[in-house]
Amino acid sequence: MDSKKLSMHLVSMILFIFLINYLANTFYWYYSIWWFDMPMHFLGGFWLGLFFIYFFHRLGASSNISYKYFFKIILPVLVVGVFWEVFEFFAYNHFGQNPFDALDTVSDIFFDLVGGTFAMIYFFRKIMPIKKDTI
């Protein structure tokens, strides 16, 4: 695995997410565009998926990360997504006075998981493509 290439992807992606989030908060896109948090959760799940691939590789979990690590990547993405939704629940209900929306919560976790899944696909197709002669 090319750790330098993956770390550059991680850094550029988090900077992009921060920029979009800053613009969204500045121009109230989260409030004026009802679906805007969906691509943001997808991007967050995508970044988390790439981060956990990088993290497990750095821990030495395997010298060659393969598809069998799918649940090792997706489970932490799910846990972070659930913790984020718990944070949103407390922040919105206690500080923002917004009611709890179960459909929004399920949608957000779904897009986190889809983003994490696409991170795995992206990793195996673009960052570490499988050579045809090894199959």
C-alpha cells in the first residue's frame, strides 16, 4: 500500500470537507437546502473509511489490506456516525431547540455507511489496484 498517496488523499479530503462545511455554515446551506447534510455525511463516511484503512495499515494489522477487512473498516465508521448523531441529538435538543427527527438520523447514518463503503471501493480501485497477474 502506498501510505504517502493515501495520506495525501486524507489531508486533501478533510481540507475540502472543512471548506464546504465553513461555506455551508456561512451561507446557511444546512438550513436552506434540506438535503445538504446528505452529501456531507457521505463525504464524512468516505473520509472515515479511508482514515481507518490508513490506521489499520499503520498498526500493522496486515501488510496487505484486503476485502476481508470490510467490517473492520465499516464498523468504526458506523460507531463514529452513531456518536455524531448522539452529539447532534443533545446539541439540537438542548441548545438549538430543534426537535428530534428519526428519519434524518437514519438517513445520516445510512450516508455515513455508504461513504465508508465507497471508500473501500475507491481504495481498491484507485489507490491499491489489484494486479491481474495475482488473481
